[in-house]
Amino acid sequence: MAENNQTAVAGNVAAKPKPAAPGGAKPAVSGAAKPAVSAGGVYKPPVDRQQSNPYKDSRVSAVNEWFSERFSMLIPIVDYLKKKEVPLHRHSIWYYFGGLTLFFFIVQVLTGLLLLQYYKPTESEAFASFVFIQQKVPFGWLVRQLHAWSANAMILMAFVHMFSTFFMKAYRKPRELMWVSGFVLFVLSLGFGFTGYLLPWNELAFFATQVGTEVPKVVPGGAFFVNILRGGEEVSAETLTRMFSMHVVLLPGILMIILAAHLMLVQVLGTSAPIGYKESGRITGYEKFFPNFLAKDVVGWLIGFALLIYLSVILPWEIGVKANPLAPAPVGIKPEWYFWGQFLLLKDFSFQGGELLAILLFTTAAIVWALVPFIDKKASREQKSPYFTVLGLFLCLAFVIYTFRVFLLYNV
């Protein structure tokens, strides 16, 4: 009986666990998290989500903390800009002209938005609104002058930036697309100048646009393009509307997309040094893009803005007289200075079939210029390419000579 009682009591006591075999599974720890199992019995591992703001525990000022909590995704971009460096050498000054071009474009956008508040793009009201802005609107004359001068300054800086980039062979691998996008931006800048020239609807702008839009007619199929551009056979109110829409909607939209791509390529690929400078030790050091180089850029912008103010006050653009389509064209009509080369070349090729030859000539030159990174194989191999340097010097010299000839012929 006693043994049976002891056996019964022993049956009510939990048996001691057997020792685990070497290498066997360890017993589960009490309180350990169980793996997530779905309703269908499929195991789903827990998801580790990244913190929305990994910089929230950083020791920063109250202002920086406020911004970092709301714009934490921008902090890596700022950190990247801080790491970017610009090489220092005797030609480093040419790096600043790209920033100046961008600055004058920003001035164009801001002043253009202000002018849009009063400008009316119709044949009957365009010139009157132009005069109203110039004479009646408080500081309207200054805004208009800043817009006009910044347009010329932007194109001038684009010229300098393009040629300096070419002579330093900054288009070589892997920056081919940076050069192509920059060339497209330059062409769009010329388009801004051409479409905006007619908007005041004064006599000079009207007849200059008429002459300029006649040029493509000598090319096969060019008359169709001219009719689309003019909105008819002749320059008219429809032409003004189309130029206005291209100037304030179409061209800015395209330019903003290309500009964003160009600036992204500049940041990703960095600033190029001339061929052989790194190997020969002619790079004296490196400068942080942010804030050192950017601070110097801003100083250049302030100087450029002061120059715009000076030119607006000392050398204001004239209002002119309202356009009269029935009046004869005044003597000495010519386009803006950045089209003088093409304008005079067409006059030099005034013989039979000469205009078509001139158009083919500078069209071919423009295509070759845009494709230089893919043609200049030596530069891509970090070798000097004197033939392309001579090509650049020839085009630069031709532009200067033709500009000077216009000064002599038209007593500018």
C-alpha cells in the first residue's frame, strides 16, 4: 500500500527534464517573442523600419533641430555638398561664370513675373502696357531695365562659360551629357532673346522679327515652319501671341527640365580640371564647394546685380514708337548682338543660293559643336587635342570679328 501511495504521489509530480544532448536544440526561454505566424500558418519575419529622422539625436541648435525634424531627407544632400571639392589652379576663375549665368536667369524669372502683372500681349494694348510699366508703375522702369539688361548679361555669361568649358576640355569623358545639356540651355537662352524681342511691340522689334523670321524660308520646308511661328503669312497680332506663349510658358518649361538635369550632372560628376594639371602638380589644392566656393559665387552675384543696377540707371533701353505694320521698315534694322554673326554672314552670302549655303554652314557648325565630346577622342583619353582648340579659337575669333564689323557698318 505504501509503495502504491508513493507511486500515486510521484505520478502527480512533474518529471524532471532530461539533459539536452550535445548539439541539440536548446529549450525555449520563457517570455521570448514568438515568431509571427499569419492566419494561414505562413511565417512572416518582423519588419525593421528605418527611423523617419535618423538625425534627431544629433546635437544641433534649436533652429537646425526644427528644420532637421521636418526636412531630414535634405540633410544627406547638404552633407554631400559639404564633401564636394573644387580644384584650385590658375584657371579656376572660369568656374564662376556658370553660376553668374544661373544668377542672371533667376533675375530674368523674378523681373519677368513682376512685368506679367501689367503686360497685355495684344496688338492694341502691348505697347501701351509697356509704356505704362515704364512711366506709371512705381519702379516699373527699373524692373523693365533689369529684365532687359539681365537678358543680355545672361547670354554673354553663357557665351563665356561655354567657350571656357570648351578650351579647358571639360566636356571629356564622363561629362559628355553635361556639355550637351549645357549646349541645349544655350540654344534655349537664344530662343528667350528672340521670342522676347517682339513683346514691346515697338517699331524696331516688329521689323527685326519680320527680318529674322524670313531667314528659314530659304530652306526646303522652312516656309511651313515660319507660318507656324508667325501664325500666318506675315508678322501680326497672332505672332505676338505665339511669341508671348513661347517666351513665358513653353521655353521656361523646357529650360527648367534641362537645367535641373544639368545641375544634377554638375553635382554628381564634379568640376573638371584641365588636361594634365593633376598629373603635373599644377593643382594647388581643393576648395569645399559648400560653403567656401558658394560664398565666393554669391559675391560674384552681388557684383553682377550692382552692375545691372548701374546699367539700368546710366544706359536705359529706349521705349521707341509703336509698331505700324503698314509703314516701311526703318533703315539699319538689325537683330540683337548675339545674332549679329548669323545676320552678317547671310548678308555676305547674298549671291544666288548663298543664304541656303550660309544656313547650312552655321547649322553644321552648331551640330559639330554639340557633338564635340563624342568626336574628340584624344581628350577622352586625357590627351591634348590641339585641332579642337584651333576650332574653338576660330569660332571665337569669327564671332568677335563679325560683331566688330556690325559696329562699323551700322555705327552702333
